[in-house]
Amino acid sequence: MIRMAATALGALAFLVALAGLLARYLPIGHEAVLVLAAAAPYLTPAGVVAMVLFAVARRWLATIVAALLCIVMLAVLIPRFLGPEQPTEPTVAVRVLTANLGMGRADARAVTELADAAADVLVVQEMTPEAAAAMSAAGLDRGFPHRVIDPRPMAAGIGVWSRYPITSSAAINGYQMPMLSARIRVAGVRDEVTVLGVHMAAPLVQPLHWFSGDIEQLPQTMAALARDAGSGAVIVAGDLNATYDMRPFRRLLDEGYRDAVEQAGGGLARSYPSRPWRPAVVGIDHVLVRNCTATAAYTVAVRGSDHRALATTVAIPVDP
């Protein structure tokens, strides 16, 4: 009886772990796949449970198969905790902070204080006109005199603040939410730094095809930015409403892009949903870098927002 029970429970645990692994490599055509992919890191222990239960039941072939599954899942997960990578050439450190303001409900003074302490470039999403005015009143413009912003009601607003001069900017059209690109001149860096502020549609709040359309189109936009930037650094920051374990997200890492959290060894960098009484579960806020190196990445609570901010340090090569 014990062997049968252990075998049955082991098989169930094995299927749960396998589903999490497979979901990482499937297109996001259904909400169930999206949820499984987002939960994949948390399903890794199910493989260990399956291996132990099969061993208790003396199902040795099944035990070996479960052990192989564990090895594969750990091989996928562990590299995200290793790092940070270090640049091999002289660089300038630029701190990039992305923060979702929770439909403008984030405490403006808290955001301003966080930016003053941890950022040289601030990218915000869900910035209402009221939130933009409140952050300016809180003194954000004093520390970040250069900005390009598009405040809108509810979740649609976006903005970029910078300590460095913004030489040009443009709206990126064709997405469910507005996006902004900006060229920033950093002292000591030959090529201007391109910054793209992004906000993808939310797949469990809005229709799934909105999210799918956005994230399938984004690689084209990022490839165009890479071509225009040439050897210059490109930084993409914002709420992508996708985790590293989702296949469409990893497609964004073509054209030489890296995920800052992965490159810096930041682990899962969970940013949502952020509540004072409950830790965040998934990392859907990201900074992606090209022709530069993320050397630090961590999340920070933002009072009033349902997202934690993602703070990164990006090493940008200086003039040869």
C-alpha cells in the first residue's frame, strides 16, 4: 500500500514539475501556459519530491528519470543566481531605476527619495497627470532636470527622467500602452545612450492577445533601436508583464540584449504583486541591456504601488 501511494504521489509531483519545465518553452497561447511558466521556478521542488517518493517506492527507473528532470530544472534556474559579470574595459556606472506607479497611487515623495538615492535615469509607468505633478512638486525635477514624459489617466502614462542631458526623444507607436525612447548624453561616453521606456499589456487583466501581440512585436522595435544605436549602449526598462521563464520574454534577448537581473546574478527579482503584508511573487519588471553590462540588480518597495521598483547599475564603456 505504501509503495502504491508513494508511486501515485510521485507521479503527480513529477507531472507538476514537468509541466513547469515544458511551459517555459511553449508559446503563450493560453492563460494556463502563462501561469505555469510564471510559476516554473516554484515547481522545481516538485521534481525533488517526485524523486524521493519514487525512491521510497523503489521505482528505480522512475527515480532516475525524476533525478534527470531535477538536474535540468536546476540547470535552468541556478545561472540566474550566479554573478555579477564584470566588464573587462573602462566603464561609467549609470544607475537605472524602473518603477510602476500603480495607476499613479505611489507616494510621490517616496518615489522622489528613492530616485535621488538610487538612480541616474528613472523610468516610470502608470503615471497619471496628478502623479507627474506630485513628483515634480516633491522635487524630482531638481535632481533630474531632463525629462520626457507622457502622463495619462489610469495605467497608460509613462515617463523618463534623467540627470544626464536628453538630446532627443520619440514616442513608439503600435502598442497597447505608450512607449518612449530617449537619447541620453553621458559624460565620457562617445555614443549617446538609448533608453526605451516600455509597458506591456497585462495578460490576466486585459485580453491575452493584447499581451501576445505586444511582446511578439517588441523584438522588432528593439532590433531597430540596436541598429540605430550601432555600438552605443541600449537600455530597455519597464513593466513587461512577463517573467524570464516565459518563452516570448526570452526572445527579447536576441540582437545582443541581456536581462540585467540575470547578468547581475539577481535571482528571481520578484516585483509583483507587492503588498506590505505579502512578499512579491513574480519578476515582471525588467531592465534589458545591450553594449553595456548590468553589475547590480535588486528590487525596492515603493510605498503606495502594487509593484516593487527594480534598481540596476549599468556599466557603460567609455571612450577608447
